[in-house]
Amino acid sequence: MKRFSGRSIASVLYALAIYGFIFLPVVVLVLFSFQDGRFPIPPFKGFSLRWYEAVLADRRLMEALTNSLVVAILSSAMSVLLGFLAAYGIARFMLPAKGLQRGLLTAPLTVSYLIIGMGLLITFNWLGIPKSLLAAGIGHVVINMPLCFAIIYSQMGDHQANIERAARDLGAREWQVMTLITAPMLWPALFASFFLSMTFSWDEFIISFLLTRFDVTLPVEIWNLLRSGLNPKTNAVGSLVFGISVVLLLVLELVVFRKAKRS
Amino acid sequence: MTARARQTSHDLKPWGFVAPALLWTLCFFVAPFLVMAAMSLWERVGTDLVASWSFVNYAKFFERGHYLEAMLNSLEVTVIVTVTSILLAYPFAWILAEKVPARWQRLALVLAILPFWTSYVVRSYSWLLVLANNGVINQVLLAMGIVDDPLSLANSRSATVIGFVHFFVMLLTLTIYANLVQLPPNYRKAAQDLGANGLQTFWHVILPLTLPGIMVGAFLTFVLCIGDYITPQILGGNQELLMPQVIMLQIGRRADFPTASALAILLMVVVTIAYLGFARWIRLERA
């Protein structure tokens, strides 16, 4: 094969163009978060960290960041727990209408977040339940539990069932089998579904927007910031969120996939 | 008696594992949906919600031009976005799967996904920085003397489409790439042995075999695109409204839950029809 044929050059150029398109907004975002001026647009007036200081000094943003973390961690833990129990029950026991149950549990995956959020908003409104972070967290479990269930269920193989049976024969009780045998064997799947849920919850906007009022999550607070138009402070928050997400991604990559490769 | 009791408790035990998740789904997904469906048959009179049990909100959708228009806008934008994204993503996925050495492919994919780990809201805002009247593109064009007056790129349908295509090119690249790397090389060799040239091999062998990847990605694109509020709201401005924007207007400004519910259900009907169209290519079952 010729190394530098016209086709290869065209391929390289095309790939570079797509990478350029994909990276353009994020590069602009991060670059102008360091803007030493009032507008996050060209010309670049010099390097400054003042907008990051402004973000860290903004109490509402910092509260929203904490709220987002709390909602993400608790709702993900709940999603993994419910998803794991359901996967264990359906994969390991005789139950009627398993197909229907699986269908019901994964149904929220096919409905848009807007409609899930609206349904909860209207229902809570009707029942007189006020908007709160708890309400948003409930919504996040609705969208993430199906995913956790699907991931964990897909990893429950027959070889694990044999080991569980052996443990039961040796006198382990059901909860011991689950916590000492099944959970450790499934740990990459549990970890992956937890982190995936975390990132989805962390980034989720519309459900939180509909279901929170005074205490809000970070995406909702960023949305409020957008009203001030183009502002380097928004760039700085966005870049921070980007940084945190990339760290999460690296943790997932290093812990889960390295582990999976080794075994 | 004891034997029977044990038998019953034995039968009930598995339900203990499944019940929490099922109850959660029933209480916070199925029930709210039913409430919303019921609400769509109510009516907002003045500031009160009245249980009139009529299809008046659905009738409004077909009578009032701007609701129908929003649905058509949504469909148009979604189709444009889906087709553009497939056309851009396919060659890219092909290059990643065929031209990039195997050991670098993973890195190439991670790189392609990386920019999407910003917050969704922030991503749309970033495009505003690029497309605004005094944004990056216009400043560059002005500085190079290509245009004399800034192009109005932001607050338009094109801006919405660009924002969407950005995300869905990545998504479709993933589904098509996953499909391409699964193809056994034998098919291509067989086609070449039988005398097919490169284009014929692609058209008659590779493309049909990668149709599932395209279709799964296209369906995801369709569903996520038609239901999204953020991108059109931030980038599209208010000149042309899409369905999610109209629904949010009913909720936010007017607290007209019945109309919002009816519009949301109509949107779901459209998505369901799309699903039926795509269904033969989509498998949600355990592999």
C-alpha cells in the first residue's frame, strides 16, 4: 500500500476537520475563561485568573455545585442499589412475567427527560409537594436506574450463578451470597453504572430546572448566569465543570477498564 | 401449615429484590405519566384548572397555527440534523476504523468524546461564543476581510442545527464505528475475489452491513434531538420555536399544565411512530 496516496491525505484532512469542529467550542470556552477583559470574545487581551476567582467567590454557584454533587452521589447510589437488587432478583429467581418486568424497568430510557420531568412536576404539584432538590433527585433515579439495571443485568452470567450456588450449599444466607459473592464479582459493572449515573445526574438540566426552586443544581444556576449574556465568568464555570468531568472520566478509565482488561 | 407458610415466603422472597425498583418505576414514572395523560384532558379556565375531560387541548393543537408550526419546525430540524450528522459521521467513523492503526483507535475515540464532558448547557453557550455577531467566526472573517459586516449566525435555525450536529456527529460516529469494527474482513475479501471494485464493495457489502449502526444512531439522534429544550432555546433564539420550547412556555409563563401535557403527549406519539419505523434495526434485548 502506498503510504501517502491522495486518499490518505484526504482522510487525514477530513479527520482533522471533524476534530476541529468537535473541539472548536470547547477550545474557545476554555481560552476565553482566561480573558483579561469583560467579554469572552476576540481579541484575547491577556491571561488572567480573575474570572475563576469570581466563580469561587460566588456563593450561589458554590452552593449549586455542592447541591449537584450531593444529588448526583445520592441519586446514583440509590439507582445502583435498586438496579442491582432488581437485576439479582430477575436473573436468579423464578418470577412470572420477567419480560414485562424488564420492559417496565427499562421503559424510562425511551422517554425524553422533558416528559419525565413534566410528569413529576404535574404530579407533585397536584399532591401539593413543593419543588426541592429531593424531587429532582427522585427524577434522577427514574432516569438512571434503568441504565444501572440494564448494565448490571447484562453482566450477570451463569458462571457467577454456579459460584453463588456453591456458597449457598456451604451454608451462606441470601444476603451473604449477595454482598460477599455477587457484588464483588460484579464490581466493575456496579462501579461503571454508578459513575455513569453520576455524570448523567451531574449534567442533567431539564428535570432539575422543572423540579427545584430555591436550592438549585449547578446546570440550573449556570442557566441563570446565561441571562447576563456573554460573560467570561460563565466560561470559567464551564471550564471548571469540564475539568471535573474529565477527571471523573479518567478515574473510570483507570479503575474500571484497567481492571476489566486484567481479568 | 408451617410447610405452606414456608412455601409462601419462599415464593415471595424474589419479589423482595425486584419490588423496590418496580415500585419506584410505578410511583415516579408510570403514575406521573398517567397523571399527565389525565391532565391533558383538563382545561385551564382563567387561572384555574378545570377537570372538563375533553379533547379541547388536542383540538387546539390542530386549530392554532403556531402549535402545528412548532411541530413541523421540530420535525424539519430533527430530519436535517439526523441526515447531516450521518453524512458527516460515516466517513469519520470509517477513517477511525480503517485508517487509524488499531492501537491508536481507542485514544482517537476518547479524544472525539472528550469535548462532550462539559455541561450540556455550557456546550450550547460555547457555540454562542463562536457564532455571535462579535464572536470568533465573525471576528476572524472580518479581520481577514472576507466579509464587511458580521454575519448573523446566532439566534437562527442554522445555529440550532450546528449545535445539534456537533453533538450527534460524535454519537453517530460511535455507533457506526462500533458496527464497522465488528465486520469480519472476509466479506470484503470475498467481494474483491468476486471482482467487485472498491465502490461496489462499499455499496453492496459494507453499507448494508453497517445499516444497523447507522439506524441505532439515527434513532437516538431523532429522539434526543426532538425532545431537547436547551439547544434551540440558547442558540435558536425566539424567532422560530420548536416543540419543547412551546411546551416549556406553557409551563413556565402560563402555568397551563393541561395544554403542556397534551403537547408533550403528541410529541411522544411522534417519537413512538419514529420508533416503530426504526424498530426492525433496534435491539434493546440482552446480547
